[in-house]
Amino acid sequence: MKRNMYSAAIYLGGIVRWVLKGFKTKLKDELEANLEPTWGATYDTENYIIGVVTVVVILGLIIWLII
């Protein structure tokens, strides 16, 4: 997979999902999308959405703390 912002969001989403699942799955499976999708078209799409939401929340918190 080519390294870009899209893949960074997918990796971040995979890590967040792995943490939210309580470390019950393998991190490699989360990052490589080896698991079945639950609510999206693909596992990569789900990880991408989770990653983007995580970035928005983090940026929102940083801006809130600065202002």
C-alpha cells in the first residue's frame, strides 16, 4: 500500500479499533484488514472512517485547549 494520508488514516483507525476491542484481536489483522467488516463496505473503509473521526476529535481537543 502506498504511504499517504489515506493509508495513515487507515492505520490510525486500525490501532484505535484494536484498543477499543480491548486488545482481543491481533494488531496485524486490524492493520491489514484481515477481519470481516461489520458496518461498512470493507474493513479498510471502516478503519479509514474511524481514523478520520479520531483525527477530528484530537484536533478539536487541541484547538479547544489552545483557545
